Amino acid sequence: MASRRNSAWKRFLASPNAQRVAVTAGKVAAGCAAAGCGLALGLRELKRSQKPVDVWSEVTFDLRNRADRRGLEQGGPSKQLCALGGFSADEFWAAARRLRPVELQLQELEEETRGGASASSGEALVERWRAAGYFMKEPSRAELFGRRLTSDGQGVDIGVLVPPYLTSEVGVPAVQPPNWEPRPQLREEASQAVQRWGCALLRGAIAPEDVTALRESLGLGNGMGARRATEVGQWLLQRDPNVGMGRYTFGRLHCLLRGSPELEPHAMAVHAALAPLVHSFFRKEEAAGRRVFLSEAQLIVADPCAEGQGWHLENAGGPGLTVFVPLSNIAADRGPQSVLPGTHHLSDGSLGLRERLRLCLKALCATHGAVASAAAPDRTWAAGDALVLDGRLLHRGLPNDSLGSPAAVLVLRYDLTASPPPGCTRGWLRMMTHTGSLLQALFGLYAMV
């Protein structure tokens, strides 16, 4: 029987069809090997012709100096503008709390006045505010959303109120804002970094004492009393049973805080440190009459041994900002964020396909692929260091391989009402996930050759 099978196998191998298949397979293998070698050599030559860039040195900004809040109602241009525009100081602050760019524009007017600008600049600013309807009465929060599950507000403008950053209001939680004023161009440089690379790192955006207060107000605990993800979820549900939660990867709990009357104000406190950059980033859109809204506020708690996330983006439909604020020190093995710089250009509808690819690949060649937020020199993403991403940038949370306490991150997202998230189909989101994996593999080879 064995000899019969052997003879049949020999006859099959000697047949013309088998020989043709073998020749074709050999050619395919040789072609693949040649293509791989050619790709490796081509990447090596490209790598030799380009100088590598330490992206974090390009996009890191030190904000550890705190600012003293100054109530604008105490004098200066604010009183003059109120009288000129026919609005009250309360209406001004109400507009600021609705995410209108009045605070930043007032600061810029003061900078122009110190530089010798004419009084007509104030009149022009007031006229722009009137035309934009910043001081018109808008529906209350109860009319827009009411009391319901926080998951019902996903991607919808529900009228979230943010704290002002030029003054403090009684009963409105807010962190100490960093001092942007000594270098007014600092916010523009940070905005340009996000536009070019898709990311910026704001060192010390949140003061240590504010990080401690945030951990307490969000149920994370401090020191030896730090809670695991399940315990944090239970603590939040005791404060508000309507808080939506989900586990999209093993060991990582997402808690949706936007829409919770008890918890949302504490999450919004971080906005006071980010507002100048937010309005600077959306400057063109706001000048064109588009409105910015806070589209997401969630707390993410990654337990030890939590799995990593897949590559994803937040909003492919238009410009947006995603801000990650770690509420504990996150070392390289505790699940920091990994980003693919330049990939936000792939979803930029204002560019042609060729230009999108060119800008994306140029950035990735410069950085040698993906980079993690816990990078050199100390390989730690410190508590309070805000990582600001373009909402179209491909990013993912890395695995938490540590055996210590959980890693907690507060996430805020800003989008335009004209292009709410996700701004694309589910198929496009899947394709971008695969694109991120492909780019990671390709530039992993690029880094090695």
C-alpha cells in the first residue's frame, strides 16, 4: 500500500501541471524576496538622506509657571468694551463659559493696545462679537439634555459649560491656569505643532495640587488608597447612576462623565489650562462663524496587565482636538499613548490625496514611525502633562505591563458643531485601524534598516 502511494505521488510530481505550479511558486517566492530586499535597500537609502527628528523636542512646551487670575471686571478694556458693546460683564463670562473665544480675543486686544493699536480695534472686536451672536440667550442645559444616561450625549452638543480662565467664579471648579502671557506666541507655536505633527505635549499644564484634587473628586484616591478600575466605576455610580461605562479592551475602563451634573464640572476644571490653545487651534473656523463644542469628557482607568488598544482616530470629518491628561505618573510600561505623527493629514479633506500621503510619510520618515508619550529623557509621562492631539491623528493606548497601581487618564475632546464625531463610516474607521497597523509595520522595518 505504501509503495502504491509513493508511486502515485511520484507520478503527480512528474506531471506537467505540478511542474508548472512549482515553477510559478518559485517565481513568486523569488519575486517576493527581491521586492523585500529592494524595499529594505530603498528604505535604507531614504533613511540615510533624511536627518531623524526627536519629535518630542519639537512639540514639547513648558507651562509649569502658574498664572494669577485677574478679574477683568476690575478695570481696563473690559469696562470700556462692555460700555461700548452694550453687554454686561455677566454676559461676557457667560459667553466664555459657552466656549466662545471672547477671552482669548480680549487678551489679544490688550496685547495690541500695549503695542500701540488704535481705539478702533476695540470697536471692531465688539462688532464681530455682535455679528457672531456671542451674547444672545441660548437654551439652558436642562432644555438641551436634562437628566439621562451620559452615553446618550455621545458626539452631540449638550451645552456643556466650561470654566473661564481669566477669572475664577464661585462654585465653578477650575484648575490654576498656566501662564501663557510672558510668551503670547507660545500658544501659536503649540497650535502650529499640532497642525504640523498632529500632537503637542504641555509640560506641567495641570499643577500637582490640582492633580491631587482631581483624583479625589473623581474617586481615584491617592497613595495607598488608589482604587482599581472596578472600584472607581462603583464609586462613580454611587455619585451618579447615569454615568455610562464600557470596557473596549481587557483591563481598561472608560467612564463617560460628560452629561453628569455631579461629575462633569470636575472634569471640566481642566479646560481652564487648555482654553488659549483650544481657541488658537480653531481660530480660522471660529472666524468663519463655526462653533466649537466640548464633545467628550471621559475618565480612562487602565489596571495592571491591561491590554493595548488598536490604532484609531476620534473624528475624520474635520479639525478637532483630543486632550489626554494623566492623573498619575505613567512610565513606559504602564500604558502611555503611542502616536503616528503626521497621520492626521490622511483625513484632511482640504488636501488632495497626493499631498495627504506626502505630508504623512514625510512626518513618519522624520520620526521613524510611532512614538510614545512616555519618551526620553526620563521615559515618564508625568501627572498633569497634557498630551494634545489632532482628532484625526492615529493613536492608541499601549499595554499596562506593570504590576503596580492603575494608570488613570482624563480625556477631553473638542469638535466643531458642523462636523461632530466620528465624521465617517464604520468602514472608514476599520480601514484607518488597518492603515495604522500597516504604517507601524512598515516604519518598524524602516527603523531597523
